[in-house]
Amino acid sequence: MLKIKVLHIIFLILALATIFFNYKRYKSYEVQAIINFDINEQDFTKRDMYFISRIDDNYPSVNIFAMPLKALKGQYLMEMDSIDLGIDYIEKSIGDNPYLMFSEGLLAKYYYNTGDLSKFSYFTRKIIKNMPNNPIHFVYYARLMKMENKIDSIFHHFNKIKNIVGNRDEQIWTITLSSVVLDSNLIEKYDAKDIAREAAAIFPNYPRLILMTDYIIYGKENIDLADKFHKDAVDYYQDGEINKSLNLFRNAIELHPNKLLYHTNYIKASFLEKRYNTISNLFDHMSKTFENISAETLYYIGYSMYQENKTEVACNILKSLDSQKLIKFNKADVKNCFN
């Protein structure tokens, strides 16, 4: 009889413990839903100390993404200017998940921002050793190697991980190329032009990266000079001096041939002067280089090619514009396409 009572007590304790821990997990998930939103937004500034105090970092000790809750709590505290307490929480969180390197990454970032290069070096070497394929870790590592003038190490590690994470994260390309962008000797040494072309093909919609690839492929001086030519060309165009503007637009394109805006304005100015052959000759380059050519520019190209008796290509362009109702134009001007 006594044994049965003991077993009942044990079962009751286990049941109460299960209910208690499930309750704590439930309350934690309520708070985690807000934390996960802040993680996605990369913004830990919106919460007050009451919210921070509600983060129970003992059970569970990690969130659904295995990030230590102490580390996340530390981030909130640091945004509330409780720097020392925040750092203490992050340091204590390392043991909660020693494999993710999340806490160590936060410390590397903090010590980089505060200029403590010794601690930045320590944590950066630790995260890159234990989780080398993380793009953020590579960014810190590349910064450290740049400080130590070890460009070889940057490209060595880049070549190791680019096929693993390279197509998913432009950061590793940006940080790698930034280490050589203004040095023509280094660009040649590490075949950076080839890397830049590959990066531009993979990430065409990242302006910061594209500007860097252009600097490497065409040279910063040429890019800056092309920008000046283009601005001067626009001024001449607006003043009605079309011929002067055309020369400058052409010069800008020669220096920076993959800038869509330069081609767009050059074609518009050429169309006013009825230089159909000039516009027609640009089509092959533009169709291979650019994806988002405006409907207006495509009309100028199609019309010009029609005038140059390149009827098949011209009609394909014009019929496509018409069928998609992208732009209105007088079909009588290109009647052979709509017979």
C-alpha cells in the first residue's frame, strides 16, 4: 500500500513538473514570436525593459532556431545602453549552444565596432574555424585579414566556400572584391576581373556589388569620368544641343558599357536626330547585356530597325510591345509589321 502511495506521489510530481515546464515553454514561445520578428527585422531597439525582463533564458535556453536566448537578451540590453550587462549575458550564452557560434559572432561584431582588435581577432578566428561556411563569419574574417594585409587568405577562403554558399549570399563576393577594388596590381594577381564578372552575372540586382564589379572591370577612373560625361551630356540635351550631347553619351558608354541609363539616354537623343543606324547597331549589345530595358527604349529600337530594313527583328519587338500594351504608337508608321 505504501509503495502505491509513493508511486502516486511520484507520478503526481512528474505530472506537475511536465505541466510546469510545458507552461514555461508556452510562455517562452509567446515572447519568442516577438523576438523572431525582431531577428527578421534586425532591429532590437523597439522593446522596453519590461519586455526584456520577460525573456526567460533558463528554460528553454535556446529559441526555435537554436539561438541562445541569453545572447538575444544581451542584444536587447545593449540597445538599452546596458552594455556591460548585455556583454555578460552574451558571454554566458556561449555554453548554451557551443556549435552555432552565434554568441561568438555577436562578440566579434561588438569588438570590431568598438575597436578592440585583440578580442575581435580572437572571436573571429574562433567562428571561422568552427563554422567556416557562414557568410557573416567570412565577412568578419575578411576584415581581419585585410587589417593584417593577408589578402591571400581572403581569396583562399573565398575559393573554398564560394561554391557552397556563393550563389546564396552576395556578401562574400562584396567583401572579397572590396579588398582589391582600388589596386590594379592586386586585381590582376587574383584574377579579380573574372570574379567580378561572375558576381555580376549571379547578383545583377545588387547595386553596391555591381558598382564594385564595374570599378574592377572598367577602372574607377573610367567609371567616374563616364559619370561626368553623362551628366554633361544631359545638360547639353536639355539645352537643345543634341549633337554635343550625343558625343558625350557615346564617350560615357565607351568608358562604362554596362550602364543601362547611358544607353537609354543616348538612344533617346539619337532618335530625335533620326540616327536610326546608330540605334539599330546598339540592339545586339543591349539585348545581351540588359534585362530591364524600358518599353519606350524598345520602341525606339524597334522603329529604328524597321527604318534600317531589319524588319524581322523590328516587328518582333513592336508586336511584343503592342500585344502586351506596354506603349501606344502609330502602327501606320510600321505598317508592314501589322498587315
